[in-house]
Amino acid sequence: SAMPPISCTSKWRMLSVRLPASRTTANASGSTSSSASPLPTRVLNSAVFARSAASESPEISGSRALILRTAWVYSPFGSNFVKTMLALGTKRDRLRVVTDQRGSPTAAGESARTIIAMTERLAAGNGSFGIFHFAGGGAVTRFEFADAIFARAAARGGARPALDPATSAEFPVPARRPANSALNCARLARDWGI
């Protein structure tokens, strides 16, 4: 069962730890492989640089901080890839989706449950501080993810547009996205059993 936000916040205060702000973005590495350690990163652009510097500082300084890095988060709320695809699918019969971006789709609810579990364990004196990765199991391309989204939607009577493969170069954006946003969660599993 979900814990009310005030309980989560009060547990963080009890630990003298600031409640982290949640922000979902592509990871900074841009590499084509995942590693268990989030350090070091290769900065792709200035927006990623600020997040990279902020997330690396606790382990470098040895401070008591817990950072949970995630990627490709989706939920019924806010803006995310699933909602964008479903909205576009109702407007178009055919969509172009990139095949050269890979990641692990992560349900926001699972991230929230993980944060609450970690907070409760830290409040009880268990668990460790540091930077950890949390993401859905396995890795897919944006194209594969879109195909799965529309297959599920079609099974419920929703739209199923045709999908055509594309490359990231065909969709220029101000902040370059990494080819591989898949996160290796081995450290979280080892240290937290999650």
C-alpha cells in the first residue's frame, strides 16, 4: 500500500537527508553498454552536465545522500513516451519511431514503491547511501516500445497505427539523446535486494 507523501517526507527529515526531487531524463553516458557503476559519465550537452555533476558529488564527497537514477519513466500522468505515442496513434495512421535509442521502460508506480521501500529501510537503520540505478527489466528500442504500446492498446480496442523505423538524426532536438539509456541495476540488487 502507498504511503502518504508526508510520511515519506518525515522519514527523510528524521534521517537528516533531503527528500530528492524526481526528474526523469536520459542518462549522461551516451555509451552503447551499461555498467553497474554510474560513474564516470560522458557529458552529451549542458543540461546533462548539470545533472551529471549533481549526481556524482555525493559519492565523491562521501556525504549521506541517496540518489536513485532512472530513465524512460511512464505513467498515466504528466508527459511521457507512452502518452505521446497513444495520442499520436489516435491522430495518424502511420508513425515514424526511432530504432537507434535503447532503454528500459520504467513504470512510475514501481519507482515510487522503490523509493518508499528504501526510505522505510533507511529510517529503520538499514540500507546504504550512494547512487543507484532503478529501471524496468530488459531493454528495448523506442520502436520496439512503441510496437508493444500499440499492441496493448489494440487489445483493448485502441488504435494501432503502422510503424516505420527512423533514426534519431531524422528528429533533431536541442539536447542530444544517448543511444543507450538502459541502466544496469546490479548495485541496487546487490546492496538493497531490489
